Amino acid sequence: MKMISMVLMCFFILACSASKVHLYTRYLSAQETEGITKNLEAHGFDVIANTLVFPDDVQQSTLLYSPFVEGENRVNVLIATLDKMGWTIANVQLLFAGNHYYTKNSVGLLLLPDGVRQSDKVTQQDLVNEYESKGCDTWIKLSLNSDASYQFLYLNKTDHQSEQLTGRWQITSYPYIELTSSNKMWRFYYEIQKSTITDVVGKIELIELKPVDEHYTWPKCSFVYGLRM
């Protein structure tokens, strides 16, 4: 009944104009993404694909919409079109989920295939590891400790001696992590990414910390930890 009420509400506020559909493809194959995009565009939707991380509270296929979208019946058309393709929208929400929100004449479409749950979330405890630098011209090791402290270990370019930078770390808003120096003068921000690669031995689960800002005092390196599965 709640679902029906939400759909009826959508009926009266959505526009006949080309509504923007922000399609979250993180859990979709390339073929699924292409098929969904073509079908929605054929029904007059402007599809904008992304690979953003889902909000924590989204655990099933979800449609998010703005209360400022204009027009009639477009949400019903969208839901019906998806249903014909085999995608059942289990949840319809107003305006936002987590930090994701949508402006005039746009909706967010977050699709999870049947049986799939968000599997790329990394907990704070999972981040407690020693990471090797990647993509920079100097060797750096990053240790994230269970007491929320961290150490950067690196070689001084002048005398090639080992030095440390220490401080505290925290997940600010997933998937972002903040590292603050002990003297509070420096803050470094990284995006948490999880992936799986395969070599001749088997699968390796990777956690990579990618910089989200450039800092003139620190190399723009990624940091990687791998666990053989």
C-alpha cells in the first residue's frame, strides 16, 4: 500500500518533458547498462550513467525523485518500462537517500540485480592494514591502525633517510577517508575503492585509497592493500 501511495503521488508531480534519469550502474553489466539506457531513451528519458557508491540504506532497487519535478505520469512510465525489462522497483523515495539528492526534473535510479547486495562496502576494521604506494615516484608505506592512528613512512629525497608522518584517521562519509596530521596542520582525503583481480594463482581482493585532492606538500599517490582469497 505504501508503494502504491508513493507511485500515485509521483503521478501528479512528474513532467512530460525529458526527465533526467541518473542511472547507477555499479552493480550492472555493460550489456544491462546498454539495454536499460536504450529502452529508457526510447521512452523519452535522458539517461546519465554513473558508477557512484550506493547510499548505505539502499539494499534493493530504488527510485529517488525530486519534489520539484514537473508534469504527469513520468514515474509510472519509468516504473512500467523497467518492469517490462524485468527490473522491479522495490522502493520509491522522495528526494534523497544518504548524501544523494535530485533537483528539478530529475530522478535517481539505483538498480540491484536479484540476489545481489552491496558487496563493495569496506568497514572501518577492514581498512586496518599496511598499504603500499602506487602511481608516484617515491616509495611510501601507509599504516592505518585499529586505534585510529596512522603512519606514513617514506624516504627523504635529500638524504634518503626514512621519515614518518603521523596522525589520526576516520571515515568521514563513506567512501571517503580523512587523515589529519598530529599537529592538525595537514589533512589528506582519499576515496575507498574495493575490487578483485585474478592472477595465475587465484583471486586477490584489493582495497585502494585514491586521493581526491592535490596537496602541494605530498605526492599524489594511491595506496593499495591486497588479500588473497
